[in-house]
Amino acid sequence: GENVEQHPSTLSVQEGDSAVIKCTYSDSASNYFPWYKQELGKRPQLIIDIRSNVGEKKDQRIAVTLNKTAKHFSLHITETQPEDSAVYFCAATSGGSYIPTFGRGTSLIVHP
Amino acid sequence: EAGVAQSPRYKIIEKRQSVAFWCNPISGHATLYWYQQILGQGPKLLIQFQNNGVVDDSQLPKDRFSAERLKGVDSTLKIQPAKLEDSAVYLCASSLGIGETEAFFGQGTRLTVV
């Protein structure tokens, strides 16, 4: 089955800095890669996603890149703000099984 | 639009007892997922339904866990009997279809087994 590795587990930055979270996946048939933000005690919410036919996608301060050859994808947050503090999860969905597999999460802390 | 509804929000039971969780997905969403999220980890898929059929239940501990979605809308997840290691948040999610579609999560049910 699919295996998704996510790094780092914790990321601490100063307000205004950039943050990068990286994920790797094992199943070359995976074709959908969403990123979720989960604030403490709340539900995961989709912040951006990318499909395998695209290499990069941006939405304001958030961007995701995908390298299918290397089987890794990354989340980039620029000009971080304290309200960006949360746990971020990457996920990969296999085009063969349609099973979504999540990474273990990255706790992002943005210091004012 | 209304989101994914789950109940109860919290449940505390003793080991070996039974418990059931309920989920009402977003109207029109054919795909429903049950995830187990242990503290400090990412959600782990337990079972995935497409309408009232099971797409995947390979990670569901079938000796104690069961789930159903009889009419292709609401779903229930049951644990019988519960173990201490079942303590987790149980998240229900739904999406329009399977594969490359956004999943919307409910608030979850926090289960504590003592």
C-alpha cells in the first residue's frame, strides 16, 4: 500500500518568514495530493491540493510543488502569520485503489 | 451548505464496553470515510464507502470494528468490545466521488477508553 512520509514533525518560524513542509510517497499510481490544516481541537480543512498532471499550484501565500519522478511534494507558506500556527497534513491518493493516505503531520508554530 | 455532522462529540467508556458513532455526510456526497486519529498522528483510514458499498476496509480491525451505510447516506461505526488502544478521535469525512476529490471532515468524536 501507499506510504507517506512527512518532515519535519515540528517547525518553528518567526512571523514573516517562509515555511516549507515536505512529503514523499511510495505509490507511483498516486495522482491526487491534498494538504490539510488542523487547528487544535478542530477538524482538518483542505487548504490546497494538486493533481499529478500539474507541477506547481499557488493560492495567495500558499503554494504546493510536485515532483512525480522523485515522488515528493512540498507545501510552501510565505509571509507566515501567527494564525498559520496549526498542524499541517499531507496526503496522497492512489489512482489505483482510491485510498487516501495521510502523513504524520507537521506542527507549525509562528512566533509574533 | 451544511457540513459533515457527527455525534457524539465526546465519549468515555470502560474497556470491553461497546460504543457507536454516527455520521451524516454532506448532501449529495457519494463517498464516505471513517478515519481514526490517534493523538499526534495523521488520520488513518478505517473504511471507505461509495454509496452503500465498501470500497476499502483493509485497515479496519474487523474482529472488533464494524461499519455500515445501509441507505447510502448516514453511517455508523461500532466498536465491540473496546480496548484501551482504541482511544482516539474518530473522524468522518465525505466527498463527491472517489479519487481526486476534496474530502470534507466532520468535527470528530473523541473516544476515551478507561
